[in-house]
Amino acid sequence: MKSLKLALAGLLLSSAPLMAQELIMSSWLPPKHPIVVNAFEPWAEQVEAATDGRVTVRIMGKPLGSPPAHFDMARDGVADITYGLHSFTEDDRFTRAQLGQFSFLGDDAIANSKAYWNIYSGKLNAADEHPGTHILGLFMHGPGLLHNNKRKIETVADMQGLKIRVPGGYAADLLSALGATPLFMSSPEVYEKLSRGVIDGVAFTYEAMTAFNLVDDIKYSMTVPGGIYNTTWFFVINEDKWQSLSEEDRAAIDAISGEAFAESVGQAWNDADSAAIEEIGDKVEFYEATPEVVGALRTQASELEQAWSESLGEDYDGTAALAEFRGMTGIKVE
């Protein structure tokens, strides 16, 4: 009888699943932000399902560091998984990432994000710009607008002197060239600065107006087909942590990441923009940029695109990459 009990105990132990490996994900967007709720949280659930419970992801309610620190946090193992904007890291480590930050790229976040994933992770070798991590996703939001509480921007002269929050990168260079004063700050800082009058406006999406409670402090929002600018995002896991997972689980996670995640997060951005437009209603005056302003944007954008392409050297063709990108999103630049 004793032998039988031991045998049964051994059988039960051998059939019990191993304890799940938990990955800690630092998240700096508000916990109820639509991208957290409709992209990152579903992805975490998919990880658990795809690995049959062997790997789980715990998304922290509060970030483990500032938004600009999040790439380094993943690289250094402060958190297992992080996400963030390439332009928040104010150095030149993500030069080729700027592919997705230019004007006139596309109005659909799904098409934008899928094009960005395929081109940047492919011929522009994104992995080389994200050392110490494994890339889970690369994506973009919907078209960027220019919001302010001073005046409608109907001529280039109307840009003069406006203090505009920018996410860094291309948007800062563009607005500076047009005569505005760009001020870098991360998204969670904008409400305080805008409500206190430290800044006059902000380069943001539709959804950010509601997500960060900005509607009451914005009067005018200028749109341009294809977007005035965009932002590019990384979604990464620490390389050592990634390698600690089994080959089977890495393959399962990769299958729900990459282009698949680009599509799901793009859908989340699109839905969030649509919901924000409906919620805002007529509280803010939305208007299309005048031909004069669009012309000035095209001129400055072309110069900045050319300078970027030349900065990549002979190994990468930025001009061809941008042309391919716009071909995938259906945008024609005259």
C-alpha cells in the first residue's frame, strides 16, 4: 500500500505543469489608455494562451521609470518588457527608426504600422538599433495633428512664436523650421503644461486629446492628409530573458507579435481616434490646413527627408524606403 501511494504521488507530480515563467512589463501610459487596454493587455493574454500557460506577462500599474528611460530599462533588465517612442530617447541610436516619423505617411494606423514593421525590421535592420533586446513590435499611431489654443494656423506666419509640445525627433525639426518653438516633453506631462499656459499647443493624435484630458485647453486642431507627423514605437523584451524561454515558447510568442501585433495595435489606435472624434464633437474646431501651409510643410518635409536619407550613408537607402512605405499606405506626395 505504501509503495502504491508513493507511485501515485510520483505520477501526480510528474503530470503537474511546471510553474509559469512570469515576465514583468513596465507600462507608462495610463492604465485605461486604449492602447494598454486594447493592444498590450490582449497580447499578454495571447502569450499565456500560446504558451499553454508556461509564460505569463504582468503589466505593471505604475511604470518602473520615466517614459524616456524605457528602452534602456529593457536592455539593462530593469524590466523584462517595455515599450516607448523612439524619439523620446534623445540621441542618434534610432536614426533609421525615423522612417515612420515624417509627414504625409498615411491616415490608417494599421497600414502605417504594418508598413513600418516590414520595412524597418527588414531592409533597415531595426534589430541592429535595438541591441540587448528582442523586438516584439514596431508600430505607429494614426495621423498626427497640430492642436493649439491661440489661433487657427492659416498662413506660415501664424506659426511664429507658438510654443508647441513635440515628441522629439522629426516633429521638433519640422516645427522649428516653420517658425514655431518646439518643446520636448513626454505625453503624461502635457496636461499640466498646457493648462498652466507653459505651452500654447501640442503635436498629438485625436485620441491623445481625450486620453490625456486636453479638450478643455485646446481650441483649434489642424489636419493634413497623411498626417503632419507621426511617432514610431518599439515594443521589446530583454535579450537574456528572451533567451531564457524555451525555443517552443519563443516561436509561439513571435507568432503573435511582429506584424500580427502591428495590425492589432493599429486597430486599437484607429478605434481610439474614432471614439475621441465622437467624444470631442464641436468642442474643438477641426480644420484642414490651407494650401499655403501644406505647401510649406511639403517643402520642409522634403528637405528633412533628404537630410535623413543622406545621414544613413551608403548601406541604407532612406529615399527608397520612404517610397516603398508610401506605396504600402497609398499616399502620393506631389
